[in-house]
Amino acid sequence: MKQILYCLLACSLLSGCASNSKTTPTMTVHAIRLHPGQDLKRELDAFAKAQHLQAGFIVTCVGSLRKVALRPADQQVPLLREQKFEIVSLVGTLSPDGSHLHIALSDSSGATIGGHLLEGNEVYTTAEIVIGEAEHLQFSRETDPATTFKELTIKKRGWNAL
């Protein structure tokens, strides 16, 4: 329930509904294209760092990979493949503390695999990515005592955590 409330509050803040200020929160949009041989995760993290993204998120991504490295759900060992895949979805957040990205890929028969994006995903032909940044939010990753993982912490810039 707490997570749902946070999501609703964050959505309200994004739309400006819960804003006490006289200005509506804004979003900056970035677009990048990666070329053959570039590492998808490494390039996204480098872009976020170079642009000083404080609350970034993936809007959309299309493209293809020739090497894949992902961690499927509830697995410790990465899934590694050297074959061509289409990127059918990429979602996640980008923060100064790092990214949390999930990817879905389809092979030549249309079979789909997915999981947590790791370094080692090599672009085959292209990766066309649109990235948004919520200018009124600040993302960080802090250890959650319940999960013991570094989880997303959301703050309104200049305000308390959501």
C-alpha cells in the first residue's frame, strides 16, 4: 500500500496536481543513438553521469543486440548469449547513484527473454533511446532494510523523501 501511495504521489507531482508552487514541474527529454559495438548499460550510465541526471528514466528504446548479459528474476548467475536480438522494451531509472534497468529481447523466432540489464550488452545495428528527466525530483539508491538491496529513494528537490 505504501508503494502505491508513493506512486500516486509521484504521478501527481509529475502532473503538477500536488504542487504548492506557482510553477508546474517540468521534464527534460534527451535522445541518443548508440552504434554497433557499444555497451548499452555502460553508455546509458555514462550519459546519465555526463548530463548530471538527477531523476532520469527510460521513455523508449528500440534497436538490436549481438551480445546479451542479463540477470533473470531470482537468479544470481547472469544469462549470457551471443546471438542477435531485437530490443522490444527497456525500462528503468537513472540516478547519480547508478541505474536500475530491465530489458526484454526477442530472437529470430519471436521468443522473448528478459531481466535485469547488466554490462555486456553489445549493440548490433543501433539502439535509439529517449530518456526523460523529472526536473523536480531527485533519485538516489539507498539500502532498504527489508530487502537488503539498494532501492530507489525519491525526493522532491529541496524537500523530504516521498
